[in-house]
Amino acid sequence: FGSSRIDGQSLPANSPRCPTHLVNCNSCIITDTLMAMRVVVVGGVAGGASTAARLRRLTETASITVFEKSGYVSFANCGLPYYIGGEVPQWSKLQITNPEKLYGRFNLDIQINKEVIGIDRVAKTVSVKDMLTGETKTHEYDQLVLSVGCEAIVPRAIPGITRLGHFTLKTMEDTAAVEQHIGTVHPEKIVVCGGGFIGLEIAEQLVNRSFKVSIVEAMDQVMAPLDREMAEYLHILLRKKGVDLHLNDGVAAFEEPAKGAKVSDVVLKSGKRLEADMVILALGVRPSTGFVQAAGIELTPRGHVKVDERMRTITDPCVWAVGDAIEVKNSAVG
């Protein structure tokens, strides 16, 4: 795990060295302890799958178990909007690999549809819920890796936000649900709530499929990271492509359609009403770290896991974290 200490204990100077470097490399020591170790990885998409595969390359004997709450591992989540738009032509192209291949190549125990809902750091166990049966079991670990990622923000305070025909776009299951809705309801008017990366990507793809698309953004520009002057070029392009762009006018409520909409009337804070046959909620993401905080692992004010330069949590030497849910040093300002 890139450290000369295991469980807070210094390792002997004659410990076996990393076969990758073949030198006296204190950052890559492999010990008998590591080889016999039980490693649990929470999350099997990008960071989790990469960590598990890398660890297997370092030791053939450690027990490595990956729990993934969705039904897919190591999928191309950045490609989800492009599958809906047809630029990614096949469902299988979104799947980089699957549990069977990971087991066959790396001897990884990949358990899909299994959500880790709790951590007992004293007993060194995780509570794992089977998403299909609801059954909960405990699983022991020696070292724990958190690759929990982020979850889509769905502000429950907005009336009607959970109405049928409203979708987020974060997982393969989300993507399948959007495609099913398009195939069965045959929407014409689609409202995208949020003008960030996901909102603009899915809006572009829906326009390419000839849907009438509206974008609703509470700020006075899309793409918040851009300067206002740069974002203005995007506003011009979006309107040129036929997008009905509503800026500085957030959603107040989603209501039962008054006329011909198939899903909702989207009521804006200005009082405007937009008819929607489908609604895409692209309102941002937040770290999926609720159960991590409950375990006493220190988070930032925004909910990211605090780690050191080797991705070990500053709270527990046996718990590591990677991916979107961690705080890292800014490469420019340190």
C-alpha cells in the first residue's frame, strides 16, 4: 500500500521489496503481512477497480474483495450521455470489463449489487447490504479502501422533484431507465435542469436526436468554472442549436401537467412554466460519504475524505480512500 508501515507498525528493514522496482524502495514494501492480508474495496468503478487490480499485481496471495452497489463494475460513466445520443453505438462499449473477467485475470472477488452501509473500525468489519434481497451481512478486513465516488444531488425540498419521468444520469441503470422512457413514452419536449458538464453533455446528445430541449440554470451562466465572458460563447451556441435556455431562473416546483406534457410542468422561480415529457436532473453531485462519517472518519466541510499524500485517511491507518470523494492538494497552489 505504498508505505513502510502496516497497521501503524514499522516494518523490518529486510522485508521483501516491490518486484516492480527491485530496489530498496521504502514506498513499495511488500511483507508477509500484506501477502496474507484481507483487503476490502468499497466501490468498483474507476478508483476501486484500479486499486484492486494494482494490488493484485503486487501480491498474488492477498484476499481482495470489491463491493459495488450497482450492477456494473469499471464502466465508462463519462460515456453515458453519448450512449443516449448514439455516439457510443453499443451498450457493451460502456463496459470496460465485468466481474467474471476480473476474477479470471486477477482473482478478484467482485460482488455487485452489494452496498457497504457501515464500518466498524474497532472490529475491522463492514456491513454489506444485498441490494436485491435486502439482507445485510458483515465482512472482515485488514485494510479498507474507500472508492465511494459521488451521488447525484436531488433536492427533496423542491416540490414534485421525484415525479415519474424524472431521471439522474450517474449509473448504467440510470442510462437504461432514460432509454426505456424514450422508447416507451416517445417524448418531444425534454427539460434539463442544470447547466454544468452533465447537463450540457446530455442536452447536446438530445438535440442531436431532434428532441426539443430546454436548459434551466439557476446561475446567470452555464458552466460555472468558466469566466462569464467565455460562457457567453456557449450561450450563443446553445441558442443557435435550438436550445431554449433559461438563465438566472431556478426551478421552483414540478407540477402535474396542466395541458399536453407527458410528465411534468416545470415551474421556474420567475413563474414561467415549461412543458416536459421527460426531465433530466443534472444539479451537481456530492460525495457519497454519509456512512464514512458515521464511522468517525474525518471529512472536510463539503464531505470529502481527508487523506495524506499516499491516500491513507488521516483518521485510521487501516483505511484508505481514492477518487471523487477525497480531498487532494491543489497542484497549482499546494
